[in-house]
Amino acid sequence: MKISIGNDHAGPDYKKAIVEMLQAKGHEVTNYGTDSAGSVDYPDFGRPVATDVSEGKADFGIIICGSGNGISMTANKQSKVRAALCWMKEIAVLARQHNDANIISIPARFTSIPQAVEMVEVFLNTEFEGGRHQNRVDKISC
């Protein structure tokens, strides 16, 4: 699977742990995130992930910032992107099952690294249920 990841200064340690897990499972990872704790602007790191997902260059995206909000707002500006802010694994499962989310947004200041890794794992391994949810997902796209 091809996965793009991006993070601002709140997420370098999260990204490192997630990328290690993904590569150990044989996934191809494109890294757009910063490796520094120095202040940066999250749109600069979320937008390329969203572009990869929108253009089909990545199957899924992972974005990380302090609250997870700003970077998900940025990602959701791209067509074909459904970025979901997740702070626990149950939300990540529902984002995939009910919303066919293709990008997970992680709030680094409100989750632990093990929690974030677990969320990514369940996100990538959960299928969209379709059915009654498909009509709703279709209405998300303009």
C-alpha cells in the first residue's frame, strides 16, 4: 500500500513511530513532514499529503498537528479527500466504516504515540461498509 504522511512541529516523534510501523509491514511511505520541533506551518505539510490522495498517488494519508484540526481543514480542501480527525481507535474505525475516510488526522497534543500507531493500524485495516453510508459519502463531494 502507498501511504503519504505529513506533520508539523507537534508530530515528528509520532511520524517516526508510525513510519517505522508502516515500513515494517511493507508499506511504501512518502514523507512530507518536518523532522524538527521548530515552528512551521501545518498547511505546508498537509497539502502535499492531500494532493497525493486526491490524485491517486497514495492509497491513504496520515496527517499530524497539535490539535489535528488545522491540518485536516487544509486536507479537506482537496477534491476526493475525506480527512477524519481521530483521537481514539473507535473513531478511526467509524471514520473508515461509515465515511470512507482516506486520510487520518491525528492530534499529537491529545494522544499518545502508542495510541496514534494503533489508530493508524485500525484505520488502514478497516473496510468501508458501503450500503446506507454510500449515499451519505456521495453527498460529501460537490
